[in-house]
Amino acid sequence: MSDTLKILLVAAEAVPFAKVGGLGDVVGALPPALQELGAEARLCLPSYQLIDNEKFNIQRSQTVPVFTVPMGPRTAEVTLYQGASPQNDQVKVYLIGNNYYFGRDGIYDDPRSRSGYWDNGERYAFFMKAVLPALKALNWKPDIIHCHDHQTALVPAFLRSHYWNDPFFQNTATIFTIHNLAYQGIYDSEILSVLGFDPGVFYPTSPYEFYGKVNFMKLGIYFADLITTVSARYAQEIQTTYEFGMGLEGILRARSQDLYGILNGVDYSVWNPETDRLIARHYSAQDLAGKRDNKLALLKEARLSLAEEQPLIGIVSRLVNQKGFDLIAEKIEAILALGVKLVVLGSGQSNYHDLFSRMAQIFPKQMSVFFTHDDRLAHMIEAGSDMFLMPSRYEPCGLNQMYSLRYGTIPIVRSTGGLADTVTEYNPNSDNGNGFCFYDYNAHDLYEAVRRAVQLFHADKAAWTRLMRRAMAEDYSWVLSAKKYIEVYEKARSRRR
């Protein structure tokens, strides 16, 4: 028997095939990193209509005929497609196809109404129900099935119920990763018949019941062999209060011995000022001259006055309460009064669109706002800003603070979740730390953190340069994260043998 660790990663999105948010970045980057460490990693996604099968050379499976899965009183056909990751062609990719469920213009939401598809529970129930029979049809037995977020959370439940005595899966363990506990997949109890569970399993205190509903994420946490989330601090926080655990803190505390926090990695082939093709000029910790050129390019792009002696603060974010925009709204005029410039990229709640539009009109020489998603501009902001603001109410991992560190763009963050695990407060006495932090979630402390950063920027250029170089030396590469995942996989595999 081969001792190569065989892993199937199951997710609703992964770059470069289909992406809505950070989940797609993580799931796209992890399989190639695992493959480089000697594992055999494969990926399973829904076959969305928007995936460019021709571009990615995705073909209908020649070995697996169309099969059906039960969906309550009826059945649904599964067409299996196969391809490979463009990042590493050794990583095989399987796509679960059904035109009724996935032949749509969006992934989770209808682009016309901008709201979630009414049958998302059924769509992802179908996807999850198809995964295990697809593996049997392929005759590929993974040691680990690694599921990501609520759209895949029931695979461990199916393995422990519908397939509990199937010899094909007797050595297969499951890992469930929580990327953001805010999105749990909560549906009416009628979904149980579609999932193939007896109505008798639904009663108070049952793993299948959550305040009168069915909670996909709760089932993933309950049935998976081991659970991970995307930072060590977030793993602690979600076991504490409702603010972080969002109703699942009890079951997470009950499984605390099986819960691990592993930071997401950064793809430094994309986010690196020495090689970034989307910025004005390359630079490095040894040669910071190009940072100035990128600042001037960003000021020009944002139509702000080219006063490079003023600190430039960047924000790339969804404009929602979770990201701390209620605090920014309370102190934005005071922050601008510090003499900074502010460039904001993102979209979200209409009240923040209105606020930032009004502020940009009042302070046209200091503030510029782009209500869109623009990859080129996101790279320009990381390279051209002096500081990067992330005052999140909670942050499971966060990626932009890690991008900022590599670009020598000093993060100003609320110390929570992954932000607390990656950004440490600058200490002028010992001259260490890599950013500026505040701890209690309030606007005064946010303002004070910005003020400290601005003060150092003006008062001690040598200390600021040392701070930039220290930040740029941080390493959050995917290989480090992948090694930690392999440790967790081995623990899960040893339990099943």
C-alpha cells in the first residue's frame, strides 16, 4: 500500500476556475502547495456555467458515465468533468455537473437581482451528495476529504451515516475548515428529506437541529473527524461568545480538542513588489526607491495632489460593518484632519457608499473612492500606500494585512483573529513590531492607532524605514500553511486506521 497521502479538497469555489471571495483564493492555492510537499491532492468543485471549460481544458469524463443521486422524491443526474490545476498539472480537478443547478450566470447569487438563489440549499445538497459516489465511480480512495465552509459541510455527515459501513471509505477521514462562521447555511427542516435523512433525527439538541432549522455548518463541525479554521486566534475566539461563535460556540467548545487554527498562506508569485506586473515600478526591502514611484502613480490614478510627504492610507475591502466601517465612519473627519490622504477600493452597504462619496466631495484633495472590484488597483494600493487600514470587528484570517507587510505598507489593524496572529504593535523602545494595533472595538482606539502611525511617519524616517523592512521580511508562504495541514491530515488518517 502506498504511503502517499491522498487528499480530495471539496469546495464551492477555487481560483482560477470560479471565485467570489477569499475562499476561492485559499482553495485554489492549497492543492498545488500540498502536491509540492509530496501529497497527492485533487480538487472537486461544482461545474458552474461561468467556468471556461475550453480555456482550462476541462473535458467530460471518459471513464465515468452519467449517474444519478436521490433528491428527496426524485433523482438528479450527475455529469462528471475532469481537468487539472493550471498551477500544477499533477493536481486533478473534478467538476460535478448538472445544468439545472449550476447552469446559471452566478455562483451563489443571481447577478440580476444581486440576491442569493432561492434554492441554494438544494443546489449544494446535490453537490455534496454527488461527491462520494463520484469517488466510487472513479475508483479513487482518498485518505482525507477536506471540506471547506457550509456548502460542503455535509460530506462528513454522509460518510458517517449513508456510507458508514461501506468498505470503500473505511480508511477515509474528513477535515472541515471554517473560513467564516458568519455564513452557516441555515435552512428549513424540509431540506432533510432532500438530504436523505429520516425526519426522526430532527429534535431539540440533535446535531441536525439549530433553533428550529437545519444548520449545514453545525453538521460539518459535528461529524468531521477534525476541524480547522484559518487562524489560531480565530480558533480561540469562536469558542467564547456569540459575538464570535454566532450560535455555534457551544459545539465548538465541545470539540475544542479537535479544532486547529492554521493561517492561510500568501501566493508570493502574485503578491510580491519585486515581480508584480500590475505596479508602476518594482522594489525590494534592499532597494525601496520604487515605493515612491508607486505612491506617485497611485496619487495620480486617484486624482489626488502629488504631495508625497503626506502619509497615504489605503483600504481594499467590502464596505460592511464586519470590516469596521462603522468605526471609520465615526472618525473619518478626525483621521483626515491628521493630514493624511485616503484611497478606498470596494463595495458594500449603501450607507457607506453615501458617506464616502460625500467625504470625497468635501475633501477632494485628500480622499478618493472606487466602488468596484479592480485587481490592478488593489495591487496599486498595496504598493503605493504608506499604511493599510483594517479595523475589523472580527477577521477569521485576513489576507490584505499579509499582502501589505510584503509591500512595506504598514498595517493598522484591530487585533482580532488572523490580524492578531500576523500584526504586532510597533514598540519605539525596543524598535520591534511590524504595524499598529488597537484592541477594544471602538472609534477612539482606532483613531489613536492611526495617529501613532502618522506621528512615527513624520517624526522618524529612519525608524519608519526599519519598520518597513521588518514588515517585508515576514513570510506567510503557502508551503508553511500546507505543512501544518499535512500534520492535521496525518492525525486524522491515524484515527481511521
